Amino acid sequence: MSSILIANGPNINLLGTRQPHIYGTASLKDIESLCRERATHYQLSLECIQSNHEGELVDAIQGAHGRHNGIVINPAAFTHTSIAIHDALTATGLPIIEVHLSNIFQRENFRTHSYVSPIADGVICGLGPEGYGLAIDALAKIIEARES
Ligand code: DQA
């Protein structure tokens, strides 16, 4: 059975109460349930992690090599700052889908640069929680193509 890692960065644990006009009212738990349902549909097993710490995210990404077949990541604020996360994702050699709940291009200028996008297979932003579902749809197809 193929397996995917869903990784969420800093402050994503606050979803539901954090700036609901931007991020909506779904909690991280709600998003993880949506991911579980979608992964089950494709018979993918799933590990979900969230951390406010860059090093913990790097460790989890490194750990995905050999354990998972792809990664969906919302690096949150580290999107715009972290070469370490860029390098860790690259080192896994796994397909990567970058997700943002909000449309980062409609917001402050500093959010328009992503260190992850250049090494991601795809980027989804502005579609709220369903972005994670669409990322799993895409990853399922990429993993299937890689395995056949
Ligand atoms: C975010 C967008 C980032 O700019 C921000 O720092 C986040 C969340 C999103 O999901 O829209 O924390 O990644």
C-alpha cells in the first residue's frame, strides 16, 4: 500500500480561530479528516504532522524517504523563508504538492515568493481545505504513474 505524508507548518494548529476571514472556519482536525477520507478513496495510507518548528518539519520530511511515496505540504510562513525545508523536500526525491489555504498572490507582497514552489510537482492555493483534497487527487495519480 502506498503512503503519503501531510505536513503542516507553523500556526496551522490554530485553524478555525485564526483569521477566519482569510483561512476559514475548518480546524486542522477537520482538514486531516478530509485528507483521511480522500486517501482512503485511493487506498493510500496517511500520516499527518503539524509543527511550529522548522527543524521538526525538516526531520519529518527527511523521515518520509523510504516510508512514504509522496508529500502534501503547507509550509505556512516557512514557505517564504526556509531553504532548509526546500533542501529537505528535494532530498526525499518524492513527488511534492504545495498547498496554501489562502491565495498567497492576493495578499502581502512577501507571500508571493515561495522557496518550495520551484521543487514542487504542483502548487494549489486559494481553495481552502479542498486544496488538500485536490493535492491528494494529484498525488494519487503521480504515484500510480510512477509505480506502473
Ligand atoms: C498559508 C499562507 C502563508 O503565507 C501563511 O504564512 C500561513 C498559511 C496558507 O495556507 O494560506 O501560515 O500557507
